[in-house]
Amino acid sequence: MAEDHPEYIFTETQDWFSFNIETWRGLFKYVSAPTPRVLEIGSWEGRSAVFLLTELCKDGGEVVCIDHFDLMRTEAGRERHRKLTHNLSLTDRPFRILDEFSVPGLMTLLTEEMSVAQPGFDWVYIDGSHEADDTLLDGELAWRLARKGAIIIFDDYLWDKEPEESIHHPKRGIDAFLALHDGEYTMLSTEPQYQVVVQKTVDMRIGFLVHDGAHSDGRLGAALGYGINVALTIDSDYAPAAAVAIRSAVKHTTNRITFYVVSPGLPDDVKEKLRKAIPDGADATVVFLELPSDDCTVPSGLTWAKIAMIPSLPVERALYLDADVLVRGDLKPLWDTDLEGRPIAAAVDVGFPMGHDGVERGPYFNAGVLLLDLATIRKRLAVLNALAVKMSESTMRDQDALNAHFAGDWLPLSLAWNAQGLGTYAKYHTPERATLKMGEMEDPKIVHFTGALHPSMAEIINPFVQPYGGKPWGYAGAPGHPFTQEWWEVCEQTPWQGWRSSTEYRELCSMKAKEVIQAGVAAFNKKLADI
């Protein structure tokens, strides 16, 4: 062992480390960095630090030690500092000693790491104070310095000098830390074990800045905790689609996301599946909001939920997504869009760029992707609600009402953020469509599967629009759509994995097809009777 070097100076009766050596060697396989950075809180004379420098860091790396050494005001403290410096120097490898208490030492490192190109540590050993609150604080500050994949070791979990339930025992602090970060690490140690060992599974996040670290590279927003608020309105039929929208948004977006799933009521098992659509370790959460059943201010039903949700969302800015979307790009640039004083941003409707016969002619947006300034919208919400009631039978329902309300007061978005009609009507030339930048949909950031979930017989056989529009999970699918297969691939990553080949899904499609045929025949017979 490296510690057996004859020139090392260790106090024989103060070896609290060597019995951990074989266990630690077994953890080296989890460290992927070729030149690991090690952080040690509580180094004493350096037995563990020497071991890590000579074995874990034998091909490169460094160790940073934090220990207060009695603030160098006692002979014992100065002697420990001398021995530590001597022992680490013999390794002939990079090291640094911060001779201060752990909190100011960790704050020094946190401040420094803000401006480092590749910040963080790959191995963290916490063996400082035995006080529970100190241990929790050491753990939390060190966690913010730990890279994804870092090994974090807490010592003295089974310390026998104080009762485990005492505030003067580190166990309570370690347990609090583990509870706080539940779901963000893999437990590598087993019970009963004197040391608790975890591997971090989430990205490093310092979580705050100082004046000199508040650069304009997005760090300030991240430090302030400004995440992205995404709202979806669904019922059980659209739950698989919502899972795809959530999963794909998390996959491609660099910022934290809070999903507000608004519904007239979802079963608990569906809610749990939607929560599990978010991969482990992702910085995203799902909040479920119930639409009030007794709200008479807007027409009832899911169609009007994107208007009904406005007073219920507990935020002042939100990105609304129809559940039938597939996110293929980072939502952060869309979220950061300057609304230029307007209450809403949206992409033009590819099907009806200037509206349709049932509404006043003019620039007309699609309501499947909306960036909403809710604080501004709420000022005139009563007017919007009244318009929704008035237009409850309009052709495009809520979309018509929103266009009428925000006419001339909406910011156009690139069609890349709401690519509609791909593989179907978008390919047909019209004078109005010719004015659009259709090329923006060639590599879309958000694909919108417009069309009915279960298209009618008339839509299926309409010779003027082929292939017909539809949803990937509907009974008729979305034939010809270039992103149908990608949608199903994401679906396979959600709790609806295997659903496409299930008996349940096949029976659902068969039932819906029969309903559509029956409705089509009835409409045909009625048409004949009316002649």
C-alpha cells in the first residue's frame, strides 16, 4: 500500500481509514474520468487522501482537502497540517489544502467552480463534523460540486460515540440528505455499513451565483431557478400522446420543466403513468390540475380547456402544447422568445393561413402551440370567456375564439415550432400557403399531428386530401406522415411501451373503426333521404 511508504508520517493509533481500502478499490470501477478530481472534507493527517492520490489518481487527477486544523491556533492543529502537507507532497501528485472550516471552504470552491470550463469533482469524501446539521450542510454543498456520476461517501454512519437519534450524531444529517435527494442517486453501499456510498445520477448544479459569476451565458436564469412551464390539456384518450409530448420535451430540453397537466379528471393509474413518462434523474416534474366542473364562464368540455385553464395555472407565463405533438428540439429558445409586449405567440395555421369562411379574414394562428403571458391575458379574461361562449359553435371552436380575441395582437412564431399537416394537406399549393415559409417545417422542432383522432369516413375517402390527416395512435393512424414512426419510438420509452401491439389497442382501433363506419353509413342514408 502507498501508505506504507517509510517517509509518510502517520500516527499509528489514529488509523480510522485503512479498513476501508478494499471497499474503496471496489468503487474505482464507477469512476469514468481519466483524471479524477477528488474532494475530501476532513483529512486529518491524510491517510485517505494519500491513498486516493496514489491509486485512484495514479494516472492523473488531483485532491482538494478541506480541514480547519483548529484554525492553526493550536499546536495540535498546526502539527496535523504539517503532517498532511508532508504526506501529500511525497505522492508527487497535485493537491490543494484549504485550512478552514468546511462551509467557508466549500463556498470558496463553489465560487471558483462557477468560472471553470469543466467544473466539479468525481469523488467526494465527507468526514468532517459529527454534528447532524453540519453533516447535512457539508453534504448539500458538496453535492453541488459533484459531477454526474460522482461517488459520494459519508463516513461514521454507525458511529458509536453518541446515540444515533442525537443531533450530535451524523446519521440524522445523512438520512436527511438521502431523503432530500431521493431519486437522484444510486445507493452503492449496503446495510449495515459504516460508510454510506452513493453515485450521483443527475447533472451538477451549483444553484447560485456571485456577482463576478453572473455571466450572460444562461447561468443566471438557471441559478434563479427559472424553469419552463408547460401546460397540456388532456383526457384519458390523449394520455398516451401526453406521455410522448412530455418524454420528448424532457429529452431535448436543457432546462428544468414543470408540466401542468390540466384535465376534467384522470384516473390515478393514468396520472402515475404520466409521472413515469419522465426518465429517472431528469429535472422535470408533473403537476395535475383539475378543471372545475361547475365553471360556467366558458363552454364545457376538453375543447375549451386551454381557455378554462388560464385562471388555474399557478404561474404567469406558460408554454401551451396540444398533447398531439412530438418535441424534437430544445424548448428553451422558444420559452425565451421576447413577446414584444404582446400577450401571446403562435405559428400561423398552415391549413387556413388567413382564416376560414366562419371567421373574419386576417392572419390566423394555430392554437396547438402557444406561448402565453398569463399575467397580461388575465386582465381581459372576462372578455375572452364571453367570446368563447358566443363562439361555442364556431367551426374551429376554441381556436376561432382565441384568434378573434387576439386579432392583431399576437407574435408570429416560426413554423418550426408548430409543423402542421406534414405528409398531407401541407403539400398542396394554395395562394395563401404560398406566402408561408414552408421550408421552416423541413426539420421541425415541434411536430403537430393535426387532424382528427378518429377521422370520419368522409375524411378517410376524401380524394382531394390524401393521405388523410390523423394521429399516430388513432384507429386509422397517420399514413404518410414523416414522423409517425418517431412518435411510436418515443411512445416505446414511456409506460405505454408495448401498447401498439397489445390486444387492448387492437380492440380499441377495431371498435373505433366500426363506430366510424356506422356513423358514415348513417350520414350517407340521411343524405339520400334528404334528396
